[in-house]
Amino acid sequence: MADFSKPGSLYGAIDLGARKQALEAQTRREAAGPQAAASASVVDVTEETFTTDVVDRSMGVPVVLDLWSPRAPGSAQLSPVLEKVVGDMGGRAVLARVNVDASPQIAQALRVQAVPTVLAIFQGQAVTGFQQVLPEQEVRRWLDELMAAVEQFYQANPDARPPADGDEQEPAGPPADPDMAAAEQAVERGDLDAAAEAYQRLLARVPGNEDAKMGLAGVQLIKRTEGTDPADIQRRLQDPADIDAQLLAADLEMLSGAIDEAFDRIIAVVKRTSGDERDKARRHLLGLFDALPADDPSLAKARRALASALF
């Protein structure tokens, strides 16, 4: 049983966002060209700009996320070191700074337990990090290891490597759907209600649009978990009859990147319930299915397990 009061899933906290936004971010990154990756090596991030400055940018270049506080003496020691070390990378990495006092929702979403915390975000996922003050030499060693891992990823996935300066760019694709553009803009400014409305308008016109289905499901997932206290959910899970706690726990697992665990949790509820409770769990699971691309490998496995549980 997952313990949501502990930071065990810290490094997967934005995995779902990466899955949901990958196609959209890929389009924006290709349109922007290599200048987007090297435009600035240091950026201050807020809750409104996190998607653009961290998640989207990490699709082409690793982002070092410095979660700091003016109240933490360690932040005053570590932040200048990070700025120097990342600045020496010549645009091959970006430093994104988050004042956790001014942007508490980011710290909450990433399960940050102490500051300073440093995370490396790449391809929309937090892949490594540390939570203490390190000397410059160790920070450089950590960053070198990160860049080596990034290079290994690009060697294994050459099509994912962003174009170098001077490389010929592919012709731009067709103009973005206006409702999709409106949804993206609403997400970036944190207006989830407006984003949901835009996705719904697009689905009313094009019911099979997978990007809109994923976007709407992702927005609904985030809205359901806003203000949720993971420790309270952990306590409620002790009551097997609290179906709502199980569903919220699955939502939190989805947001933390524990996709299979979330699906397994709800399928277990389907197996041991009946009537309205079983149907509620089934419909909730189908809603989570919509948050992933149709070819996501976790879906086929979960669909088979659901069918087995129902029949």
C-alpha cells in the first residue's frame, strides 16, 4: 500500500503531465527551434509558468529545478553554485528557480519535504535530484552524470534529439485548432475551468480527438486532487469501505507517475464491490484511461484486468 505522506514518489510527480502534454510540447518545441533551448540558462518560475518553463522546455534540454526559500540558509549557499555551474553549460541545461514560499502549489505537487531541493527534469519527468547543500565540485559531478544520462537517451532515441543550430527545419504543420490553442493557454495560466471548456468544445466538434480527450482527463484529474491532503487519504485507506479514498489514492498515484499501481488499486475495488460502488469505480478507471495515449502499454494490461474483474 502506497504511503502518500512520504516523498517516495517525488521523482515521478510530473510523469502524467509529461504523458498528457508530450504531443503538444513536441509541436511547440519544433516550431520554436533550437533558440528555445538556449534562450536563457536561468529562469525564475511561478505556478503560472511552470508548464512552459519547466515541463515543455525539458522536452529538449534538461532543466535543473532549484526549489528554494529565502528563509532557508542552505538556499543562499546552494543557489549561486547552481547558477554558476549551469551557466557554464553554455545552454545545454537550464536552471529553473522556484521560490516555494511564493509558489507553494509547485512544492506540494512535487512532494517537497525540505529546502533546498534540487531536481533534474528531462522529457517531462524528474529523473534525479538531491536535498542538501553540496559543494561546487559535487554539483558539477552530479550535473556531469545527468548530462551523460541525457546523451545516452539521445543515442537510444536519435529522433528525440533537438536540431542543432543551422540544421534545416521541417516545414511548419497546419495551424493549431483554436480550441486546442485556447486550452493550452488556459493550462499555462492555471485556469483549469477554461481549459476544460475548450477541450469539451473541441470534443463536441471532433469526438475522436485523442489530444483533447487526454487533455480533458488530465485537467479533471488535477481538479479532483486540488487541496487533497495525502496524509488524510493515507489515514482513510485504513477503512476498506471508504471507496472515495481509494479513488483519490489512485488519482494521486496517477499524478506521481505510478500508473500501473493506480490501475491495480481501482481494479481491486471493482473485484470486491458490487452495484453502484462497482460501477462508480469502473467509471472512474475509464476516466483515468482517457488521460493516457491509446497506445500506452499500461492500458492494454489494465483493460484485460478490468474485463477479468467484471466478468
